[in-house]
Amino acid sequence: MLTPLEIEALRISLQVSGTALLIILVPGIAMAWLLARHEFFGKSLLDGIVHLPLVLPPVVVGYLLLVVMGRRGLVGSWLFDHLGLSLPFTWQGAALAGGIMAFPLLVRAVRLSLEAVDPRLEAAARTLGASRLRVFFTITLPLAVPGLVTGAVLAFARALSEFGATITFASNIPGETRTLPLALYSLIQTPGMEDAAARLCVISVVVAMVSLVASEWLARRTRRRMAGRDRGTT
């Protein structure tokens, strides 16, 4: 049985990572489509910025979030003054930090899937009078679903395991922002809590493995279903 501390950490982790995925899903698909389907000046620079969280220390990302989204930050001051919204040291802020760290994984997976879609199928639909928006939602996106599923699950898992950006921007507040990694860190710093830390470590490994297995299973199932539809139409 899970202890109250483990249940709380798991609940907050799932809440934060789920919200993080919702935050980045639509922007991630749009960014992947832009990078996969268009050539423009500064594309390499934009691609580098998108993937920057993969190579930057997470603490740097958390600090930049404080500078931009803090109460006196470039964007955070406007949000607080006009909407009364303050993201630092809240679970919503933790979701934002996790989402930014997971964003490159989602974009990369969806972009690779979009690039594998035959442009001739899209062109054929356009010649039949379909608009760009209809072509995207009826042809491009359905064919890219395996990559979208994989990217979404990987992004969810990445947000679930985020530590550095979260503790810098949202702190380590029990019952609010103390996710599994932060709870494990707190236990490691507490003498005599080695067994509890080991239990949280096992829980973290199990959750991560379930996410990866689910990603592979969903992607394979989607590919089989799409293959079956193709055979049924020929």
C-alpha cells in the first residue's frame, strides 16, 4: 500500500504533468507543422530555440521563467497586475516548467511523423477543393497520429520527471509543488528516511516504464488500425 506521502507526491506529479501536456499540445503540433512544412529565413534559429531546453541546465530554464513569469517579470507583472495571476511557487507554475522542458520532445516526434506524410496526398486533396485547414485535419494529422501519440506520452513522462526547472520556479512546497522527484530529494536529505526514499524511487521507475510501454503500445495499435483502414479502402 502507498503511504499518504507517496499518494500526495504521485497525485501532484500526475496533475502537473497532465496539465503540462495540455499546455504544450496545440502549440507543439503547430510548431512541428511549421518546421516540417515550411522553409523561411531564421528556421534554423527557431529550431534551435525550440530544442534549447534539451541542452540547457534545467535550473537555467527555471531561472529564466522567474525572470519572465515572476510577479515583477516581463510577462508575469502584467499577468499579476491585470489578471491577479501569479505562477511562481504554484502547481500551475510547476506545470509550466515541466511543459517547457517537455516541449522539444513533443515537437520532434510530431515533426518527424509529419515529414513522413506524403505531400502528394495533401496536394491531391487540395486539387479536389479542400482547404489547407481541412487537409491538415483530415489527411495530415490522422497520418501523423502515431508520432503524435509517441510525442505526447514522452512529453508527459518528461514533465513527470522534471526536477531542476520545477524546484527553481515553483519551489518544493508540500501539498502544492512537491512532485515525485522533489519528494524523493526531500527524503534523501532527511536522515533515517532511506527506506522511504527507496520506495519513491521504485514508484518513479514504475511510472516511467508504464509511460514508455504505453507509448509504444499506443503507437503500434494506431499504426495497425491505420494499416487496416488502408487495406479496407483498396
